[in-house]
Amino acid sequence: MPFNDGSDGFPSALKLLIAGGFGVGKTTFVGAVSEIEPLRTEEVLTTASVGTDRLTGIERKSTTTVAMDFGRITISQDHVLYLFGTPGQERFWFMWDELSSGAMGAVVLADTRRLADCFPAVDFFESRGIRFLVAVNEFDSGSRYEPHDLRRALDLRSDVPIVYCDARDQRSATGVLINLMQHLLASRAHRQLNGDPA
């Protein structure tokens, strides 16, 4: 559901979430596509996180998002996308309910080196009926898997798109959002064709 239908002259604001495990590239993704300087709530990792934040595969990571990332993309005079990046660590998952309120859809970023880390995001959106796609952030040290193998590993429904991206690259990350919007529009058309008003 959009925040605003645009009838009062303000842009129609569409809320999208960028979710996934700790260190998967959510902050980088939002920063790559946002037309404004993104709001970041990153803090330096300290010894207090030892034993809590698993750094396998991302040993050089030195900061963590503790609340959210926020960015904006103006599509047209009448449509604006607001991007909310969720925190990845389990101890901050309580914020996901609040961040997901009013969301039109979501991107679940995945890292093939730590694929299980995106399970909670997949489960979260499935349980709440929020449409999403999985975007595999292709890290240099990650393995490449075919979509059917990833679909089986993540136990995804056949209608959930899987795409590949480089979260650092504006064109690549924008392509993910275009795919998500196409998925949302196709899902909406399918529901209307079948008489489902939801």
C-alpha cells in the first residue's frame, strides 16, 4: 500500500525494504541507489559483539547497522520510492515489524558464502504476505549457483524471483529494484484477474 495516492498533489510514496543477513551489503545497496545522502545508523563493532555477530566470510567488516538505512529515489513527479534497510543482526530483528509497516515489497539480499543468513528475512516476508525477491550479491570470494539450486536451498516458491547483483554498483542495484517493481505489478495484476482485492 502506498503512503499517499497522490490525489492531494504530493508524490505517491512507495516504501520498499532491503533486508538480509548481517554484512550482506544492505547499507551499500541503499547508498548505491539513493539520490540523497542516505541516512545510516552504523556503529563501530566492539568487543561486546564477539560471540554474538558471526564474522565468518566478512572478517574485515568494522561497522554494523543498529537501526536502519534510509534512501530515496524519485521515479517521476508523482512517484517516489523510499528505501529502508533493515538491521541484520538477530538482536535488532524486533525493529523489522515497525519497518515493514506499510511496505509495498522487499529485496532480500543473499550472500552465497552465508546463504542461511537470509532465511529469517525470507520467513519474515512470507509469514506477513509481503512480496519480495531474492537478490544474490555477488561477492568476489562467493560461489556462483544456478537459480534452481538457490530456490531449492532457500525453499522458495516458484513465483519468487531470483536475480544477481553487485550492491556497490548503481546500475546493478537499480536493476534489482526494477525487477522488484515488475514483480509487484505482475502480482497485483494476477490478483485482480483472479478477483482478489488484496
